[in-house]
Amino acid sequence: MARPRGNQQMTEARRQSILVSAFNVFAKSGFRGGSLKQVAELEGISEAGILHHFKSKGQLLIAVLESNKGIVELFCILSAEATAEDHPAHEYFKERYKFVTELTAKHFELLHKEGKLREGIEPDSAASALVAVSDGLQVQWLLDPSWDMLEGHRAFFRGILRPEFEHLVSAKDARDYTLAAGGR
């Protein structure tokens, strides 16, 4: 027997509410720092209630990313527009890219010190390249949502990691995926 339409609407409304709460938790604490418990507390339900709608924390993350296509689109458009010096967000994006690149370079420096990067890969250059690759992958995903951004990032890392460390980016889903150095 089919569920009454009102229950479907309530279920979809709850899923959307959970996505908003999960977005807020992940935006503040990241995927690893955020917990299902935090999302459940924001929703006023149990962790089991969250898992009723989403099979795992990883699936919840993917749903958050998929539901926020508009944010990715806005970022891509504004970052391109802000290359003009008279754009109101010009300085914001310059500072943001500087911060992200420097933070990423620190992670690559750790990989370099641990001997995990291929010979000749410089942490600063790898960081700049990863930021550029990530931006390009976002644009490709916006043009074709079936595009696998995660696999695009994996390909980048397989190109810079020494072969014996490529397994660090072979995770099968988002909950296992880390940027190699960040997943300690």
C-alpha cells in the first residue's frame, strides 16, 4: 500500500532540514570534525533518525554537496568575475585563494617530508595546481553533474604521490576519502 502523500512531503521536508543542519555542521567543523550527533542535536532527533534518511555520514555528506549546487555555481561565477580589480569581491577572493593555497601547501609539505610525493614535486607548486584542478573540476561538474569530482581529485593525487602511496586516495566513498595528509 502506498504511503499517503502528506507523509512523503513530511519525509522530504525532514530530509531537507537534515541537509541544512548537516551543511551547518560540516561548514563549521568539517567532515571529520562534525558528527551525526551534532546534526541530530540540531534536528532534535536521534542519530538513528538521521540514519533513517541517510545510510551513513558519508552519504549525508554527498547529499549535502549535491544539494548545494547553487553555492558551487555562485562561487565559480563570482570568483571569475572578481578577477577584475574593481569588483567588490576582488580582495576577498585574492585573500581566500592565498589562504587556501598556503594551507594546502602545508599539507603537501608534510607529504614531502614523509617521502610520499614523487621526485621533483614541490609542495607550493602542487598546492597551486590542486586549487586550480579543484576549480576546474567544479566547473565540469556544473556543466555535467554526472562528472565525478572525487575521481578527478584522485587522478591528481595519483599523479603526484609516489606509487607506493597511491592507495591513500583509492577510497571507495567520501567518508574514507582524505587529502592524504589531512586524514591522520
